[in-house]
Amino acid sequence: MATETIELSGHIVDSLLLAKVLDMIVDAGVAYELVDVQIGRTNVDPSRARIELEGGQPDLDRLVDDLQVHGANRLTSGATTLVAADRDGVLPAGFYSTTNLATDVLLDGTWVAVENPEMDCAIVVAEGRARTIPMHRVVRGDEIVVGSGGVRVHAPAKTRGASAFEFMSSEVSSEKPKALIVREVADRMRAARDAGGRLLAVCGPAVVHTGGAPDVARLVEAGWLDVLFAGNGFATHDIEANVLGTSLGVSVAEGTPTEGGHSNHLRVINEVRRHGSIAAAVEAGYITGGVMAACVRRGVPFVLGGSIRDDGPLPDVYTDTAAAADAMRAEIRGVTVALMLATTLHSIAVGNCLPAWVETFCVDINQAVVTKLADRGSHQAMGIVTDVGPFIARLADALCGDA
Amino acid sequence: MAELSWGRRYLMCPPHHFGVLYEINPWMHAEVTVEHDRASLQWEGLVAALRLAGAEVVMMDPQPSVPDLVFTANAGIVNGNQFVPSHFRHPERQAETEIDAAWFAAAGFEVERLPSELDHEGAGDALPFTPDDGDTVLVSGYSFRSDAAGVTALGALVGCPIKSVQLIDPRLYHVDLTFCPLDGRRAICAPMGWDLYGRKVIEALVPEPLWLEDDEALAFCANSVVVGTTIVMPSAPPRVGRQLEAWGFTVVECPVDEFLKAGGGCRCLTLALDVTLTATRASAR
């Protein structure tokens, strides 16, 4: 869905121009809203109507062209202003700060789609193309869009594909039938993969603690996940569970603390560091199962982002956060469904990088996580408030049963 | 019956350089030759008919390489001592704008310009109608030669309400081929030239329209010049003539078929100089 605003002025009421324009809009199957109508108070005063149109981009472009003949003008925000960055890693003052919505910029009179929509970035223009750029990537001399002139943002679609999730479009709630939700998520993942999209999972350590890791591994093995984002904790506990049968020292099978278990994860990290990488440890037979091993065997790329709380960390962990974000950006291309599994900060970090059209399902036992994700700008996130372990087991059953 | 408050003083341009040199409407065919002597005689006949009806005719000097300068109706919009020169859509006619602007400036008019990106072809696409019980409105056509947005800009310049009518038949490419105000109640109207909305606008505006049949419209009946109660017409089919005479008008048929080869009739060859659109305009300036 795209939006355009047009303005019509003059003696539009008694010339029936407004009526004609509205009729044309309706005939074109485009939704409209009269956002501002000023009717002249005397016969001589001109009237003015501002009309917001919403519809598919091709229909809309055709309609706006047709309406121009009748004096209805597209309200453009003016010309795009470009200012060259005067030093590396610093944007020009007044730079246009992006949203995660599909965005166009007006270059030489034509609207050009901005590549890689991502929130909280700037837009760089080079050779007639426009793309988002994070602040730290700016290089001196980059032509950066300044101000909001010549920038238009497409409204997000109001309905989601095959209306599968309309029943969930209400507030985040724990009071939803979980079996139904699992089936719907599975359907959306199937539809996304059929459409050629990539599927992303963002996993927190609780996935391992709650016994969900073997089910995530099943999804990876069966080809239902194309990219994995996690932190040092998730990968460590996944490996710990595989090698020592504990997660943070607690037996995954028994649920009881084990003797000296508090150092288990450190010993595992230490051994993986000895091998040089998770892939090397898998190859050497140190790691034989779990999510990380499945990713290595299936060639599913993973990005492990580090934090200051990390022990070790594992050799694959990015300790430079900017580098981690860039690695995630590189893997986000083509992702159309994202599962955020029991992780607060990592979900927000990933949500920040995702375009608004990526269907995002945030599974957490804590309702506040979902709310927080939406508050940080990922309004497309659908919240599923439940224990991640049983949820992922059911999802794996639903998908792998027929895979 | 209130006669038109305007139409007693006209600007015309002798057809020394007239010819069909290019094709910018369906009537024009470059292979058709204009018989210059005949054209001159017809033009002289029109001048004589207007003078006989009581109008004053003012001449502007013809210029080579702008053959359509003879169609002075397209020079621009006159409003008291204000003149808004046209912006022609076709490059073939764009050279006329400065010639017209210079003439009006020399004649003491205040020349005010339309925004350069908008097209409007003057009185050819805008004619005033003043209902007996109401204020003057400018009926303006758009699509083939004038922009709808140009009409809005024009309305702002002349301070007169404008009713826009979409023209839909390329043969009736200017509003003055479809609409001819006769007095405060009546007008000759060619509905075939307008879209449905335009027809409704005119129906609401003109209490007693004379609706032209399609063949009458294509004979340029609406492209007539009204001087008081005299109507000078390029052709007057019997049905039209009878109706006009029944209303008390004197109908004068003035053949200008040499000019029809370029898509212009009697009205196109004249520009009324005594039009006041804004009630306060003439006295204020």
C-alpha cells in the first residue's frame, strides 16, 4: 500500500471538480480521506481540498496522473536536499532520519525507492540510487539527504497478506489459544518460504533453559530457518547442553543443579576457543548436536553479537557491536519472516534493522518484551505471550511433521 | 432582458500572414491551401458586420511567421485595464505571447503573467457569463489547450470565480467553440464538447440555454460574436436562427470558411476589449 496527497484548489465545488475528482478516485478503486477542506466563504474566495489517497502503487500513480489533468496536484514535499558529509562517521546536521517503512526520494523529478529500509539511519545518494546508511558507515563526501523535502514514506499495509492474523491484531495478550497461533505462524512461514522469502530466528538463552534447543535444531535440520541471530549466551548454553547435558549448570533432562555446574559453560567456551571456532569444534567432533551444530552442518549462517556481560566469549562472537550490527544487516536481505524467541535486547536490536514489512513474531513469557519491541519502532511485531519451550516444540511439530 | 455589458470594442488582426502552416487541431491540414484574397474579403466582411452592429474595432499589426495571430481571441484575458497574456501549449503559437503582451502594454494595459508552467489560451478558453441575478463568473475550458490548474491561477489573478469545464471533443478544442453568452439568461451551448460534470455546471449556470445539435456545434455556431442584440455567426442553421430571432436577436451570417480551415470562426478572430470581470476592478484602477 502506498499513499499520496493531492491538492485541488479553485472553484472546485460549484465547478463540480471536487465531485469529479472524488468519483474518479472511487472508480479507480483507491481509498481516500479528505484531510482538509476549506470552502471559500464568498463566491470569489477559492476553495481548497487536500485529499489523501491510499492504494497499490501502480493504481495510485496512474490515478494521480489522471487527476493532474483536472488540476489536482500531487503535494510533493519539495526537492530533495543533498549535503556532503564533511568527515567520516558524522552525518551533516539536519540529516533525514529514516523509519523502517518503504521510502522514496525525489531525484531529478522521479521517485527512487530507498534500498535496504532500516530505521534510525540516514539516506545516501550515489549515481541515481539511494540507500540507507548507518551513521558510523558514512564516509566523507557521501551525499546525504537533509530535511524531509523530497522524501515520501509509504504507509504500512493495513492488512497482512491472507488476513491470517487478523484475529491477533488486537493487543498483545496471553489469552489466545496457543495451538491455533502455532498453526497460523507455521502457515505464515510456509507462505513466506513459498514466496521465496528467508526465515530468521533470533534466540535467547531461555530457549535452551526451557528445553527448546532440540526443537530449534529440528527446524534448522528440516530447512525451516535460513538465518540465526543470537548472543554468546544462547550459543554457549546450546553447546553446554550438547556436551555436558546442562544449561547454566542445570541438567536439561532432570532440571536439577549438578555438582560444580556453575563453571560448565566456562569450560565449554574454553574448549571451543581451543578449537578456534564453533565450526571447527563441530568438525572435530567436540560438538555433536544442538542448534549451533545443526547450523554448521546445514550451512545456515549465524551472527553472534556480544555484550559486556559475556563470559569468554565464544570465538565466533562479534565483540565490536557496530561490526555485529553490520553482519546482521548483511544477513537480513530477503528475510520476510522473523521469529524473536525469548530475548529482549537482541529482539530490539534486530527489530531496529528490519524493514517494516518483515512479519515479526515475538514469543516471550513476558508481555512487556513485546510492548517494548513495538515501542522501539517495530510496530509490525506480533506478540505471542507464552513459554518459549512448549511453543517451539509445537511449531517444530507443525512444520517438520510435513517437511 | 439585460444585454451583455461587454462586446462593443474588439481587437482584430488583419490576415496578411494567415495560412495553415502546421496542424495543431483536427481541422488543420497543412496540404490545404488558404485562398488569401477570399480570406481577406471574409475578414473585411466580419469587420464591417461588427461595425454595422455598433462595435468599435481596433487593429493590431500582423506579423510574419505567426499565422494564427489573426485569432486574437487567444491573446489573453482582458479584465478592465488588466491583461493576462496566454501561455500557449503548442510551440507553434508560443511566439504570439510577447507580441500580444507588447501590444497591450503599449495600449496602456497592466500586463500580469500566469505561472510559466501552466497553459491557458485566453478568451479562447474563458468567457464571462453574468446571470441577471448574480455575479460574473468566467466559464473556462480545459484539457486540449489549457490546464485545469492554469484556471485556478487565472482566477487568482483576475479575482473572478471560475467554473471549469472539461472539453472532451478534440474538434471543439477551445471553450469558445462550445459556449457563447448572449445575455443575462441565455447562451448558445454545445454540450457535445463537455463531459457530464461540465454539462451540469452549465445547466446550473445558464437559465435558458440554446442547446446545439452536434452538426450545428461542428458548424461553429457557438463561435459567434455578440454586439448588443446582434449576433454575428459563421453559420446560422435555420433552427438556430429562428430560436435566436424569437428571443429578439438580429442574426447576421458572416461566412469565414477560409479561417475554418485553421479551426477558427468569428469569435476566434476577435477579442473583446471592454470586459470587466471584477466588479471593483475598473473603478479601483
